[in-house]
Amino acid sequence: MPETRSKPIRIGRPLTRASMLMTVATAVLLGQAAPREARHNSLLDLSAEIRSLSARVAPAVVRISVSGYGALDQPKGHPVSLFGRQETIGSGVIVDPDGYIVTNAHVISGAVNIQVAFSGDASPPGDASPKDNPAGDAEVQSARAKVVGVDTESDIAVLKIERKGLTALQFLNSDLVRQGDLVLALGAPMGLANSMSLGVVSSPARSLGEVNPKVYVQTDASINPGNSGGALVGMNGLLVGLNTFILSQSGGNEGLGFAIPANTVRDVYAQLRKNGEVKRGELGIFVQNVTPVMAQGLHLARDRGVVLADVEPDSPAEAAGLQKGDLVIRLDGQAIASASQLESRVFRHHAGDAVELAILRGKEELTVPLTVRERVNVGGILARLAHPERNLISRLGVLCVQIDKEIAAMLPGTRQSYGLVVAAKSPEGQAQFLDLQPGDIIVAANTLPVAFISTLQSMLDDMEPGDPLVLQIDREGRFQYLAFELDR
């Protein structure tokens, strides 16, 4: 089949009979009187509308196949991190007809090769008759993708394939999503491409607590492994969110699926596409959700809301006079109900932006102006530096990161301004049998200072099996030697 040339889904394209159909469907479910023929025809019409919507949006959802390196399963309590070659499958969403795709960062983690499989149009948009396309499948095309940018904090990545004229989804304003909204979840669960399930929004802004304070769209639409990075789509054909994970005791769908809200996806996508990284704002505060016990013990004026647990020295918050124990009420006039909501809104600002924080100190309400500063993205720095192919020292079987000024600043107590930080060990390499631990810093090999991975690689290439190798390592600020003979 020729290359897909269909147009992107337009914003605001409604289902023309949706309101009437849902009213009739509700009446049927509640047992209200309606002519049998009318009920029958209305349900068929509803089914046709959903089928038509699925046919329009499905070409914008792709299957992503990744080969690369990743963490391996290992016995509980195993003392070291092991990594090796892996093959994984996930999903992605085309958000620009010129081949830009958003997916989850964890889908492409450790990727060496990324293949995107997408469907050509089997029939014109809106025409999905069973005789033309009984299985809902279309001709599958594939293309190799390159990584435009990765943001591990939001778990979002942007890919690019060399195709044009693709079907693309546009973003919904996810602040408008409400509980009970009908949604479609599309992706490749268990590797089964072009799969669709129907459900409702269980919660439009679900936070899972202090362990994971981010806000997600919760849905009961069936989501399973392989759906990660796929689309959660509203009845208007717009992207509600990016399917990301499930809560499950069995490993399969239990009706608890979570998607990154479209507003977050759109913001991160725009920054990754433009800059290759995400720059976030911060105020220099650490906030927590107030509990009744906390309010009672700290004598807070309210037993709900958000409290400042810490104010960093030399931060915008300290300069503005904020104090530990202050209750946050509003940011720029908008009410703040949770710590994750405040963090999300501050993250969207850039360095130099002016904001106003309304706080409650005791019984006095104050309005405090602050200037946002840029937050250092430690995880992003490490992600950019730790590339599996470039950073793998294959003869030893270790994955290392070169120390530079940014990395050195994150390693308190480091005695050298150079070296190679051990990130993980491969089960196939000699390092699995050596007392070399993640976090160790290799500073020298046989008296030769090691500042670059290429230096150690070159030295090992010139050595024979049985040759002695002595690594000088820095472990928690103490130098020690590790001596052994190369086994291959």
C-alpha cells in the first residue's frame, strides 16, 4: 500500500449524534421505556460512531519495537545491578504529520535500534465497514526512528521517522477532562498492534501519593503491558493522555490504568523537539500534602492543603521571605489543592518568570511575589551521558559514565575531578566476578590515569588474555586497588 497521506484529526471535530445516543443508551441501561426498535437502532448507531472514531484515530498510533540494553531480572537481594541485551515492545502516538512521535521514556530506555510499525490507510477516513476491513487491520509499514529527546522525569520521549503526510492526533486541553468522560485506549498490548478498548475516565487528576506525586488521568479502559506510550483518546478524536502504567497484582489489566495528561505531554514534547531537553522552573521549596495529624501537631490553620516543609537557602523562596509551615493557598490566583498540582504548575514556568504565591501564615493571608529559577535536571544529565553502546566497556562488562564538572557536583566526597563511574555490570562480562560495584569510580588502570572511556577501551584492546590489570578505584571517598588477570 502506498505511503499514508491522510490529514491530521482536526480539533473540535464532534460526534454529531453523541448526545442523543448517550441519552438513549442511558435510558436503556436504566430500564426506561423506549420502543424496542428505537433502542436497537440507537445502539447500532452508537457502535457505528465508536467504530468510525476508531478508524480515524488508529492510524496515528504505532507499535514501537526496541532492541538494546536494560536491567535484567536477578535474585532478590542481589548485590549488584546487572544489564544485558533486551527486546521490548511498546506504543507511540504520531503528533505531527511529518513523523514526530511521542512515547514513554521507559519504552526506549537503553535503546540501540528503534523500529516503528504503523498502519497504512485500508479505507478512507470514516469508512470502516466490516467487508472492507473485517479485522480492523491495515497494511503495516515500518521505519527506523531516531531519538529527538528524552525526559525521564515525566517519562516522555520524542522520536522522529522519515515520513510525511501521516495521520496525527492533536492535543486536548486535559484541564477540561471530567470524571465519566468516554475514552478509547489504543496501542499494542502484549505486542498486538492496532488494539483498541473502550472505557471511562475514572479520575481526571489522580495522584498516587508521596512515592509518585505526579498527576495522571485514571481510566478503566483496558491497558496491558505493551500499551505504554499509546493514546488515550476522547470522543472528539483528540489526545487526552499518553498511556503509561497500570496498578495490578496479576500483571494484567484490573481496571486501573494511568495516562500522562495531554497538557504535560504537549509541554514536554514542545521543549524536547525544540531543545532536546526539558527545562523546568522551581522556587526552592519542598511541599507536602497536609494531613489532619500534621495539622494538629504543627498547629496549622487548616487540616488540608499544601504546607512548606522546607525552604532552600539562597533560593527565590528564601529571598521572598517564605517560611517552613506556611500553607500554600493559590499560585497566580488559581487555587492549589495538592503538592503535585503546585509542582506541576511551577514546572511549566521558565527561569525569570514572575509568579505570585498566596500563603496562610497562622491566621494571616499574605501574597508573596517570587522569581522562578531553572532547576538542575540531574536525571536528564545522567540519561544523556549513559548511552549503552558508547558507555559499555565490553571486555570488562561494565557500563560507565565519564565524570565532568556536572557529574562531579553530584558526587559529594569525590577526591578526583576525573574518572569513570560504574553504573551497572553485565552478566556476560568479567566484572560480574570482580569486587567492582555500581558507584565505584575507576581513576587509573596499571598506573595510567583514566579520564575517558576511550582511554580504557584502547588500553584493553592492546592487552592479551592473562595480562595483569590493576584498577585503582575510589569507593565512597577511599582509594583502593582491584587486581586481576584478563580472562579474554
